[in-house]
Amino acid sequence: MRQLVPEALDDVDPDELYPADARPAPALRPWVLLNMVVSLDGATSVEGRSGGLGGPADRAVFSTLRSVPDVIMAGAGTVRTEGYGPPRTSEAHQRARVARGQAAFPRLAIVSGRLELDLRAELFTATPSRPLVVTHASAPADRRAAVADVADVIVAGDDRVDVAAALAALRARDVGVVLCEGGPMLNAQLLAAGAVDEVCVTIDPSLVGGHSARMVATSGPDHVEALRLARLLEADGVLLARYVRR
């Protein structure tokens, strides 16, 4: 069996590695990539936010990974907690995206059942690409109408968001790659739908304790998905692993 030895992040260029990885879209949905950062004991946040984990190495790869997909997806809770703004795609990443035949900026897709979104935020008012909002048919009609003024609304599911239907709708819009940034409940929905093709996880060399959620959080039954380690990078004790579906 081939064993992977961690490669120093300083010895590689993430901007060459990650965009070059093969991500063939399945027939009925995009390729789905999860990107998360966790502590050694599995915490996904410190004092409620993920920014306390991973350090410069994670931020470097995070920026590169955000330049790869057609759509960046996140749950409404994650958008609020992490203070999401418009995608901040560097000029170099914009040029690389255009050279690959993509739009200069990825679109942001927010998954929200209740549509309790701040429509005055820069996420909606100062974005270079009109956001997508994924909701369900039972969402309040007045909120859906307000959201539709500043974003493209995708209705997927009757009384809760159906992530499989949402992904199919994105594929119908010619979306080939979706990067999901959580939170843990959205990750769990994708796992249950069999729609996780790749996981990029940064492992911070710290113990956090507390009550932080795991990377995939659900009260439902176990759902085991076997992945293969495809790459392992290291920087100052931080591990950056890339796993793909077997």
C-alpha cells in the first residue's frame, strides 16, 4: 500500500496544486467539496468561530480553495456567525479562473429555511456576483419575495431544504463544482444524500474541549462514507489533508 508522507507547505504552491485536481461532475449534480478546519479533538470553532484554528497555513489554502469552485455554499447560521461578505477573489485568482473558462468570481449560495437574512449586508449589496439563496416551498412568502430582489432564489424541497434537489438545480445552471463551508448540519445533509466527493480538512495541533460541534453534526443514524487520502501537507504542525471518494 502506498503511504503518504506529509509534504511541507512551503515546498509547494497551493495555487498550482488545488486547481489542477480532477473534479469530474456526476451526471445529475456538481462535484461537492467540503472544506473545514478542526482541532485535534474535533472542535470546529473556538469561542463560536473557526478563525481561531488553522493559522496562516489554513488561510492560504482556504483562499486557494475558494478560487476553485463555481459556487461556494454555506448554511445561513455559518454566514451569520462567520460574518460572510462577498467572495474576496484576488486578481491573480480571477485571471486563473477566467483562463479556466469560469466567471472571475464564484457565486455564493446560502442555504436557509427561514430566510432570516440581513438583506442590507454587503453580501447582497456589494457583491460582484449575484448570490443564490436556497430555501424550501414552505418558507415565508414575504421573505422569499424580499430575498428575490437581491438574490436568485432556488426552491428545493417542500417543508425543508432538500440538498439533493438543490444540487440538481445548480447542475442545471451549469455549476460543475460546489465548495461547501458548512456548517456541520449542512455537511450532515450532504453526507446523508451521498453527495460528498472530496473533503479538504485542516487539522490544528491543539486541544479545545468545550462544546463545539463536530465537522458533521446530526442526531440521525450513522452514515459511513469511505474516503481515500490523496494529499497531505504540513506547516508548523498544522496538517492539511485532501480526501476523495473511493
